[in-house]
Amino acid sequence: MTSIEQVLKKNPSVRFAAIIGPDGKIIKGEMRSETSSLEPASKAEQLYLDWTKMHKSGHYWNKYLGARRYLLDKRERVNIYTFNLDEKHILLVSTDPVDTSNLGDEILEMISRNSLLERVSHHNEKDEIPPPSSSS
């Protein structure tokens, strides 16, 4: 069964993986223990909300180009992947800025085999879930 932990183990360059709700809040997430966050904690929720909006934009083009499979934003200090889990939730995965050319397709395969989506569907979004700890 796919889990956030399995996404972290998929590639040693994966820094962080989280299921993000439509409001930009982390439903479940974890950072690799030896990794520290690049953004200030006070800005994290806004960052996740921005990524959610960016990922969801462009649905109009699906009828012409097909559904978006994932987005990859390559930055100087990090690569950020976003994947649809359902109509409301995304999986956000950040990696060190190294070649991760197959990682997006490998994570898509993990998602299609299932259970990250199953975990979202069993979650009550009113529950407060603490942000991931870098010591996890």
C-alpha cells in the first residue's frame, strides 16, 4: 500500500511529501529526517495553497490536451512535483535539485496502484493534523 513514507523512500533526493487539501492545509506529510525546510514555517501554508491553485489551474485545456498528470517546477534549490489525487487533493513532493527524470512517472505509478487516494477519502478534513516534524 502506497504511503507518504514510501514516497520518501522512492528516491534518496526526495525531501518532503505531503497530501495537501484544497485550502492549502497539510492532511498528511513528512519531511526526510536529515532535511530542513527551505521556507519559513510562517509561510508554509501560503506556499501549499499557492501550489494547490497552480496545480488546479488549466483544467479548461484538459478537453484539448488531456488531463494533467503532474507538474514539475525546477528551481535552483529544489524541484517541486504536484500530482492530482482527486478533485480536491494534491500530492506535493519536493526533491533536491538533481536529476530525478523518472521520479514523476514512478510516483504516478504508485498513485495509480492506489492508496494515497484511499487515505484522503477516509480523512475528515475538519480534523486538525499537525504539520510534519523534521524529526520524523
